[in-house]
Amino acid sequence: MEPLKQDLSVFNQLNLANEPIGVKFLYRKPEGIKRIGKPMAICEMLREAQSSDAPFYITAEDEDCFGAVTLGMKEMPPFAEAGELGYELDIFGEPRANGRLYNYLPKMQRGVINAVVLSPMNKLTFEPDLLILNATISQAEIVLRAMDYLSGGLRESKTTGVFGCSWLFTYPFQTGKINYTVTGLAFGMKAKKVFPEGQILFSIPYDWIPILIHNMNEMVFELPSYQESVEAFKERESRIIRKLTEEANATNAGK
């Protein structure tokens, strides 16, 4: 693994309640890092990593849900792909509804990933493939604004009611797009009570990490408009609009 070269400290300014998690996908098992040694779902491993005092890695044998399937570490059971599991769990009205989502669910090629390293950001020593963080609405607004800061791009979130791990791990890594969702909406994480409801869970792929670092170091975290009263904001906004209108009229008059 490449050693960490980026300064991630700007993420500390968000004052997140839980430490962001760096994720690394590996073909070979890492050296010098302990294996988790107990089975759990990959979403639960995020929670485990937040309280861990050191990085750890997992293999297919350690993942006891369907995270290993989306990462190509295990085959999809035919009964699941047929939609039978979601139907039996009363999530879907018929197996066909559950089965349909497997047509567009992101999955890694079989055998490409054989180990996944998870590390709290304050213990991170390698360049992560993903940086995953859970935030309040106000903290998430800052992250989203950092995404827009120099590009003004479209904000887009993708997920499904089940297999939320696919959109949290595989989709951002494959597409290079930041993805986010609201905790409590994905069946598995809700049933396993991984995170409190109503948080924004971000998955940031490696190519976006330096962009966010740059933008967050330049931008204003707490906008004055959010800190002043509604009346003061409206007055200041009207003043700015009048100024810009007068400048535009003066420019047009000189043509």
C-alpha cells in the first residue's frame, strides 16, 4: 500500500462525532495489519473501525452478510438473486421486485478484491481508496458545498432499499463519484442498528479526496447567512441585489 501523503486534517474541522474511516481494497493480504478475526457485516465493520485503536483487515470469511458479494469476494446465492430473501423478509411484495435490483447493483469482478483494510482516519498510514464519514445535516451541508465549491456540479445520491453496502463501497470506487445516503433507510444497516437514524453517510473515492481537501481549506465553513437573523439576511441579500442591478444598468447604459 502507498504510504499516506495527503494531509487529511481539514476533515477534523467538521467536528464529526465519529472518526472518518479509510478503506483500502487489496488483491493480496496486507502485511503488518491484524485481521479482524470475528464475523460481522461490512457495514458493522465501519462502526468497529470507528472505535478501533489500529487498522484491521477482513477477508471473505470474516464478512457474514452480503458485503463480500458486492466486493466480488463471494458468489451471490441464487435464492437471493431470485428475490426470495427480500420477499421472505417482507421487504418486497413479490420476489420479482427484489430480483429486479440485481440487474443494476454495482459489483466488483470475482476475485479482484481478497482483503479490505479499514482504519480510523487518525490511525491512517496508507492512501485510502475510500474515505467514509457520517455527519449531521449541518456537517453534511459543508461537505456538499465543498463538492460544489469550484465546479457547481449536480448533487446526486444513489442507493437501494437493500444492499446499501454496494452503493457505499463498490459504486464510489468504480465510478469515481461521491455517494451519500441517510442512515436508517437501508434495510441491513437499520436492522443491525449500525448507526443512529438521520445521519448523512458519505463515501468519498480517492480521486475526490484531494479536491475536497483543497476546497475545504479555501472555503468558509460557517456562512454568515446561516448565522444572522432571517431579517438581517433578507436585508443584506436585497442590498447585494440592488448593487448588482445598479452595476448591470450602468454597464448597459454605457453600451
